[in-house]
Amino acid sequence: MRALTWHGKRDVRVDTHPDPIIKDPTDTIIKVTSTGLCGSDLHLYEVLGPFLTEGDILGHEPMGIVEEIGSAVTDLAVGDRVVIPFNVSCGDCFMCGQGLHSQCETTQVREQGMGAALFGYTKLYGGVPGGQAEYLRVPFADKLPIKVPKGPADDRFLFLSDVLPTAWQGVEYAAVPPGGTLAVIGLGPIGDMCARIAQHRGVERVIGIDLVDERLARAAARGVHTLDLRDHHGDLADAVREVTNGRGADSVIDAVGMEAHGAPVASLAQRAVGLLPDSAAEKIMRRAGVDRLEALRLAIDIVRRGGTISLVGVYGGMADPLPMLTLFDKQIQVRMGQANVHRWVPDLLPLLTDDDPLGVDTFATHKIALADAPEAYGMFQRKENGAIKVVFTP
């Protein structure tokens, strides 16, 4: 099969790999029909290389058709259409029973001290082959895949793999009070969907913050009050307070994470780590603060006293310096974590109707053949050509 693989910093290639096979009787093999390019994939493209091995298959947003099932699988059949959540969860353990599928006790990567395994996302999360490929082996076939109806185009359901549950959890964790204001920092695919879900759930004022014209325009077209970071360098908090009775936003979602613009010292640290041998770089990333915390610092600045910050952007540094005095003094609540996909599927599936209230049918800005994925990674990282959400097709 053909699959997108990692070969080094900013070096991904479409290579030929053996087709996956059934290893356990509870496995299934799916033929991938669509797979997303996620902002988190850019962390692998740029920063998290020390935790990858050349030839690793990337991608964690796949859907497709069941090609083969293991002998113990009873709830799936060949030909079923399924979406695959990005976290590998068994569905039966204590953590899954608590709705914490991203902490699944069956797949926790204990040797790395991490939570549940993820498809296509470094040895920190199990080194599981990803879904930017023609075929994918999926364990826990009776519990993990999400069966979806045949008929509508893939875009109707594809984003159940990551974007929709991540954004839903982000809004849930933000805990916007009735009549309150939510600010979303970063209007990439996750931030954009956070804004849409917040509006759908009745949040009266959503403020979207970014510095890319196409992202700002797309959010504004759906009624989001947008602020261009380029116009408010140094006074963003004042601009937010101006439209929130002088207090700041009740809740803030940081949908950017470790590679925020700004923070030149952290940016230099990331580049320096990238020049080290992988073994040395890995040790530094495990023990040092290498994240660009500009987005998180903005969130702390613009949230009101007693407000809530929800982190959905990925951070990777182990010793990042946080302004603890400000967090404590402002009495800020912070919630974060990988999305627990199956926890939110019952809330999301009823919204994937022909009415399409979240705009999933037109959410992708680019449809690109898997063979052209290396060029798409570069385009997406540089935010060129209005690339907000890229979907690959085999």
C-alpha cells in the first residue's frame, strides 16, 4: 500500500509499505477513503521529530470501509462504513467507563508515562501506524470504530475522528456561563469548529482571534466577532475588555498550542532542539520548557477574573514557565487534555444531518490526493492558499 511517512524535520514522503494484516482476533482492516491533515500533525513535521522513527506512518483522522474482520469481531461486517477515533481505546476499562477514552488503561503507553495510544503520533503514544495511508489496522473492532450511514459524502462524518469531538470537549471544558462570552484564540480547524459549536450551543458572544485573513473572514461570515492579532499587538486584552463590560472573556479556548506566533526565545529553543541528535533532543524536551507560550499567555491575559481557560492546542514541554502568580491571583480555572472521542459521539452524531448546522459538508478547504500530501504539509504549515482544513483521498 501507499502511505505517508516521516523521514525528518519537514520531510514527509509517500512510500510503499506492506498492507496491514489482522494480528488479533478483535482487529479489523479498513480501506481508507478519506483522512484529515491535522494541526497536530504539524508538530510532528516541525517540533516532535525526536520521538519519531524514520518510516513512521502519520495521520490520525481516518475513515473508510471495512475490508476484513478478525474471528472474534461480532458488531462489524465487511462493507460497513466507519470513522476511526484518533485515540486507541478499548471501551471496557475503568477509564473508558468514566468517559476518559484518552486515558484508556488497556492502551496507556506506560513505558513513556503517557495516556492512551494514538494513531500515527510518535513513540510517546505507542508508535501506532497512522491513517494517512490506503489501509489501516484497527484494534478493538467491536468498540473503537464509529459506524456511520452510507450515502452522504465522507465530509459529513470524517471530522468525528478528531475535529468535532476535540472542539466539543473544548467548549464543554470552557464552561461558558449563561449569557457569557467565549474568546477563541486561533481560528484554524479546531478553533473554527469551537466557535461553531459554541454558537450552536447558545453562547451569546463568540470572539475569534487570529492573524490570517482567510481564517478571520471565514469565522466572521458565521457571526463571530473577530479580532486581528496584527491590529492589536500589545493591546489585545484591552480590545477584549472593551466588548465584555471591561472584565474580559468569561471563558477562553487556546486552540493554538506549542507553535504560537511570537515568543522569540521559545522559538529559538525549538529550533536549537531541532538541530540536536534525536537522543539528546528527546532528553531536553522531556525535561525543559520548549513551548511557545504566547497563546496561553494571551488566554491568561484576556480571561476575566474567576474565568475558565480550556486548552485544546497541544503542548509538549515538560518544564514550561507558567505565570502562576497571575493564574492564582485571577482565580482562573484551567481544563485540558486529549479529546475523549467516544464520550462526545452521542452528542455529535444527531447534528450530522442534512441540515448540517455545523457546516461539516463544506468545512474542508482543500481536497488533495494522498500522493500530493508532502506538498500539502508545507502549504498547511505556511498557511498558504487559504488552507484551513486539508483532507487527503487515496
